[in-house]
Amino acid sequence: MAVVTQSAMTAEPSVTSPKMTARDLNLFYGENQALFDVNLDIVERQVTALIGPSGCGKSTFLRCMNRMNDTIDGVTINGQVTLDNRDIYDKAIDVVQLRARIGMVFQKPNPFPKSIYDNVSYGPRIHGLVNSRDELDEIVMTSLERAGLLKEVKDRLQEPATGLSGGQQQRLCIARAVAVSPEVILMDEPCSALDPIATAKVEELIDELRSNYTIVIVTHSMQQAARVSQRTAFFHLGKVVEVGETDQIFTNPKDERTKGYITGRFG
Amino acid sequence: MSLTFLLLAIAALCALSFYFGRQRAIALSGGRYSNLHSLPAHYGTYTAMWCGLPAILLLLVWHMFQGTIIQGMIISDLPPEILNDSGKLSLALNSIFLLAADNGEHLSVSPEVIDAGKRLASLQIIANVALVVVMISVALVGLAFSYRKISRDMRARNNVERISRYVMIACSGIAILSTVGIVFSLLFEALHFFTKINPLDFLFGLEWSPQTAIRADQVASEGAFGAIPLFVGTLLITLIAMCVAVPVGLFSAIYMGEYASPKFRAFAKPALEILAGVPTVVYGFFAALTVAPFLRDNGAVLGLDVSSESALAAGLVMGVMIIPFVSSLSDDVMSQVPQSLRDGSYGLGATKSETIRNVIFPAALPGIVGAVLLAVSRAIGETMIVVMAAGLAANMTVNPLQAVTTVTVQIVTLLVGDQEFDSAKTLSAFALGLALFLITLGLNVFALKFVQKYREKYD
Ligand SMILES: Nc1ncnc2c1ncn2[C@@H]1O[C@H](COP(=O)(O)OP(=O)(O)O)[C@@H](O)[C@H]1O
Ligand SMILES: [Mg+2]
């Protein structure tokens, strides 16, 4: 029922078997409502971009999807978010396991002040994913490889991660997320602190990761959304105004507000 | 009395100058403050500084020299038979000062001395009056000078900045100089001690019994000045204290910083910090009257022989005293660990305790080590609790159930009471003080290094 209303509202072709969904999601920071009846489907093994002006609730929504808002005092959430058709806000869900399935990469690279190796092995260790040092080495190597960082760091795995450049740090954070073999990776403006070359590398990486992971990326750059995503959702004032195929959103937006934002008339 | 009055008068003059300076600037501005280089208050402050600071400076210099100059004048008038005998001279000077202060009626002294006393009294009065006159004039001159200098283009703001910088430099100079002074006074007395006692005996000797013969005819032991038992005692008590303070302080810091609700924290943090405000004498009572008997009685039940003054009692209570040091310093460093690191860890599915253990704690570790080292140097320097609870016996033992003594306690006992100031016994206090100072200085430097290293991490 909810799916039908949402499709009618945003007039997009209904998505069959989405990886994640949000239904009538409302979020309050204390008294202030930051999200209003958000309905959104995330398609498996695709990149979904969330765009919209600052303060419209993109990060807030993203943080709902792996329950990172649980760590903030005074947040109330109602509505439903599902992963493989299970409500992630259900009492029976263990947040720790949930976050192992839904990884997150943040706006500012935030490597731990540990060695490169320890950064990547952090997740597998706490989740007990490995039984031996060899297995751990293996995971660290493949994760770094997947994040396109292995070549640059393989001789300095024991050096502190804080010594890497910003772009390398961000790819390390992606490797760190990948190391726990998540199904979904959430990225909150992962390139906003990076220079154009590092940005290009990360974008390339996102495109490769798509074959194994479902990715949701918040971005303030329209070009980036157009380059890396297959689907785009436009947020405005805490609401999803329009969602659909990226090509369609950028070439033929249905909503005036989307059109205005994309053509740069506001935002 | 007259000094208080003088300072009040100067303060009043400063206030007046501020008002005048400001008024003049306002008048010059023609109603628009933007015509002036600086704000009117800057001009006011400028005049006030010119009025007050030279006068205060003069006061300081005056007080430094007044005594010597007047004394010189008095001495030069004394008859030669007194002048040429230093013993008589100091006696006479003593009497003269007593007479001048109206305390000398009972003295039977020569008429010259009585005259000198009167002269001294009148000289002092003259000097005081002169001081008042000169200071007020200096203040007025300063006021007039700066008042006349005020103009639209005068850079009062920059001048005020510069003068306040000098004042601050002077203040920090005082702080640094007094530290240097303290170190040197320690150093000289300690060197004096080492001319009597071999430094090696002091540093490595295993026996401490500083009782030496006070008079030549007394039969007394030579006195042994081996400081090792004292340092062992100090270390023992410090160790016990840290065993209490580090875990309790650290865990309470973690609880306060990471788990407690803001409401609970608002109540509990100040409550914990009250511990730091309790006078150490009170801790001493607590240790001697409550903890020590408790330990002794319970030790007896367990068949242990706990002496009624024990290192354990002093160490435990000292540990409690140091808890707020450890907890508030480590709370500070842990709360400086950026939220983004916590988010990174939570985002990977780590629980709160995993995040604290694996991310926050290691990141804050250098700072925590610094906090602990500062606490250690505090524990080493603590005296009162140990005097009251650990005893005075310089036992060479690491058994916490026995009485031990510490460096600070020995310093106190060496210096209380009537002592000759050049006996090895009293001088040894300075050597101990110097050793203690060097140790805590080293610890503090080390601790600060650690904290600094930590600072670099997130910038
Ligand atoms: N921790 C918070 N506490 C209170 N209000 C918040 C918090 N985080 C975000 N907000 C508010 O929620 C709204 C959405 O913020 P956010 O999701 O960060 O926007 P975006 O990422 O789209 O720029 C903003 O109005 C912001 O002020
Ligand atoms: Mg954001």
C-alpha cells in the first residue's frame, strides 16, 4: 500500500525487490522535525545518490539507514526502514550486526590513529570474522586491493594511517568498511574534503564497488551524482521531492523544485 | 596604614585619569568616534596607565632602597667605638630600631643610641611623607603628560596593547624569578650539606638516622644520611596511592565522559572534584583515625601484623585524594578525541566498550599517561597524610603493613623545632628537597612531553 502511494507521488517505476526501503520515515531532533514522511527504495548493487541543498536532511536520512542516529541524544524516529524486508528498528535487531552489514564512510576521512593494517583489520577483529593471522592478512589485503589502495601502501602497512594523504585516508576508510564484508555501504559526501584527483579516484572506486555492494552516496556535487549513480533522490526541506533513474532526474525532472536545484536556481 | 591610603589614592587618581582621558577623546572626536584612531575607552586606559604605573614602579623601587639608605645615614652618625665592632654594631642597630618603633623603653643603652633611635623615627616619618608627595606628583605628572598627548590620531589602542604586554612580561618574570630563586636557595644549602656528607653516601646509603650531637659534650651517634630508605618509603606509598587512583580515576572518567547522562554528569563531576578541594590535613585525620585502625583491626582478624601507622593506610587515603586529578585530566583528554573517530568505530559495528577500548583509550593514552605522571608527582610531594598516617620510622621495607617514612615527612621533621642551621642534620633537609624537586621536575617535564605529543595528533 505504502509502496503504491509513494510511486504515485514521485511517479517513478516501482522498484522490484529493493535492498533497503524507507517508509513514512519521520525524524525529530528534540522538537525539530528533520525528516518528513520519507519514502525511498534502494536498489541492490546500484549506486543511489542523495542530492539536495544543505540542511535538507540527507545526512540525517543516511544515518537512519544504519541507526547511527541512535548515538545522538534526543532523537526520535518513527516509520520503517527495512533491509532485505526486515525492519532494522525492530527490537530483535542487534545494532552491532546491523552495522556490520551496512558500512559507513564519512565526510571527513577519519582513520583511527593506528597503523594502516590495524585500521583495516579493526572491523574483522571485533566481529570475530577470522580465526588466524593469515586469514586476517588476507582480508586486509583484499580490502585494500578493492579500495584501490594496496599498491600505494603495501610497503608501509605498519605505518600510522594519519600519515596518508587525504584521498588515501578516505580510500582507507572505504577499505576499512569493505573489510567487514557489508552488503550496503553508506557514504556521506565522501569527496567533499578531497582534491579533484583524489575525488576522481574515489569515484572510480565507487563505480567498481557497485558490482559487489549496494551503495548510497550523499553528494552536493550534481556532476558527481550524474557520474557515479544510477538512481538519484532529491531531498528538499526534509522531504523526498523526487526520485528516479539518474538520467531521467537530470535530463527530465518532473518537479519544479528539482529542476530549479539542478539548473542551479536555488540551493 | 599610610601605604593602604596611598594605594587607594593612586587608584582613585587612575579612575579620574580614565574619565578625563575618555572625555577628552570624546571631545576631540566631535561626536563621531570613528574620527578617532582608537575607541574612547582606549584613551582613558592610556591615561590611567600613565598615571598609575610609573607611580607604582616608583613605590617598589622606593621600598627597595629606603631601608638601606636610612640605615646608612644612621650608622654614619654612630660613634666609632660602636662602628668598629660588628657585634656591638648589630646590637646597637637592633636597639635603635626597637626605639624607633616605640618598643625600646626598657632598654638600657647609651645616649648616642637613644638619639639615633629618635633620629631614625623622624627619618622614617620624613621618608613616608616624601613618598606620598613624590608618588602623587608622579601620578599627576603622568596624568598631565598623557592627557596632553591625546589627539585624534594618537594610537591609544596600540599603546595600551604595548603597555599591557610589558605588565604581563613583568608578571611572568616575577613567577620565573621566584622559581629560580627557590632552586638556587635549595641548591646552595644542598651543596653546603654535601661538603659535610659525601653525596654518594647520601644517594646510596641504606640507613637514615639524622640524629647528631647538638653540643660537643653530648654522646650521640655520628648520624647516618643514607636517603634510600626514604625514597623506598616514598615510592611504596606512591605506588599504593596510584594503585587506588589510576583505576578508580580512569574508570570514573570513562563513565563520566562516555556513559553518564548529561544530568548525572552535571552532578557527579563537581562532586568528584570536591575531593580535590578537601585540605590534606583532613585526609590525614581520616587516614590516621579511621583507615589505619580499620586496617589494624582487620589485619588482626586475618592474623596479619599491621602496625598502627602503616604505608598502606597513608597510600590508600592518598590514592583517594588523587582520584580527581587522574579522572578530570583523563576526562579532558578523552573528550578531546574527535567525535569522528567514535563515529568511525560505531559505523563499523563496534559497541561502546569496544570503541572505548580500541579507539578512544589508545588515542588518549599519551594524555592519560601525562595525567598519571602529574598525579605521581603530586603523590611524591604530598606530606600531610604521610606525617599523620605513615609514621616517622625510616624503615627500609617494602611491606605496606609497616610504618615507613617519606622524603617530605623527613624534611618536615628535620626542620621543625630549634635547630642549628649549619648542622648536617638540618642541611640534609635541603639535599632531600633538592632531590625531590629534581624528581618531580623530571616527571613533570616527561608528562608535559607526553601531553604535547598527544596534541599533535589531531591537528
Ligand atoms: N545532531 C543534531 N542535532 C540537532 N539537529 C540536527 C543534528 N544534525 C542535524 N540537525 C538538523 O537537521 C537538519 C538536517 O541536517 P543534515 O541531515 O545534516 O542535512 P544535510 O546533510 O542535508 O546538509 C538541519 O536543519 C540540521 O540543523
Ligand atoms: Mg550532511
